[in-house]
Amino acid sequence: DIQMTQSPASLSASLGETVTIECRASEDIYNGLAWYQQKPGKSPQLLIYNANSLHTGVPSRFSGSGSGTQYSLKINSLQSEDVASYFCQQYYNYPYTFGAGTKLELK
Amino acid sequence: QVQLMESGPGLVQPSETLSLTCTVSGFSLTSYNVHWVRQPPGKGLEWMGVMWSGGSTDYNSALKSRLSISRDTSKNQVFLKMNSLQSEDTTTYYCARGEGYGGFWFAYWGQGTLVTVSS
């Protein structure tokens, strides 16, 4: 199975700040990566697919980048509604695997 | 619009079998695949398996011996059955529609159903 190592596990940032969350795959996943946002008690919401494609309706302050085994999610100008947990998912190979998550809080 | 909704028992006895239903609307099961994903309370996500649009299935090898996914296209429903439940199977179970080609991400999710394994 492809292991997804996500960092940091938790993150505290101020409104307006730029934050970056990273995922490292145990092997090359050829941009087969998605990012999700999940708020407490809610289902995950897709933000990014194919490593850098913004899902419809997602604010442009979210962006994804990376290649090979290293990927990142960047949130520009952090808003209060961005407080959530974030997960990466590789879909290059089965079984699909997810990162352990990053809990983003306001400082 | 696209919707998925999980249903099933909230409580299952240890060693018993879990049966969940994912009822979909706004799309055809013969055109899209439906995946099952679970999430223990406060933890990460685990992909369980998929019902392909053609009717075949794939499972996470970690669960394959206990898991079965089927469907009824006339009722727009996908079913998950998992036997020999233990406490570590206490999680929220989601169904999600796969998007893409070759590899699939999930743009549409059900609201999730929490299943507790306890006597």
C-alpha cells in the first residue's frame, strides 16, 4: 500500500496568514492526489484534484502543487471559515490511502 | 442534484454483520462508481472498496475477507456488508461518488452514518 505522510498534524495560524500543508507519498503517485477539507460532524469536501486542479466552487485562495512523492496544499489569506481538518488522498493505486490529517486552528 | 445517503443500524453487536445502504439520486449507478470510506471518531479516513459502474467490485485487501459490496440499480442503491465486527469497526461510514478516469477522487459524499460496535 502507498503510505501518505501528512504534516503538520496540527497548525495554528492567524487570519490573513498563508499556510501550507504537505503530503509525502511512499512512492511516486504521478499527481494522483486530492485534498479535502472536513469540518466537525461533516463529510469531507473536495478542494483539489489531480494535485493542482481547483474543484468547482472552491475559493481561489486554495491551491495545490507538487509532483512525484511530494505535494502541498496552500491557503492564502486565511479566513475564519477555513478552520477545519485537511486530508490528502492518493488515487494512483489501490487501495486508495489518505493522510492522517492536519487540524487547522486560529491563533 | 447529486446526492448520496447512507442508512443502517447505529448499533451492532460484536461478531455480528453490518449492513449499510447507500441510496443515490441525481446520477445512474451504471454510469458512475460508488466507493465506501470509513473514519473512526477523530481519526483519518480509510478507503474500503468500490462498486464499479459495470457491476464489478474491488476491496481494500485489509478488509477483503470480511467485506462485500453489491447494488440494486433499479432502486439506485449500493449495499455494504461486513462481518465479524469488532470494536475497532466503530466508525462513521461514508459512501462517495468517484470522479475522474483511471484513478478517482470524491466530489460527492453522503452525510455519513455512525456505527457503534458494542454489546
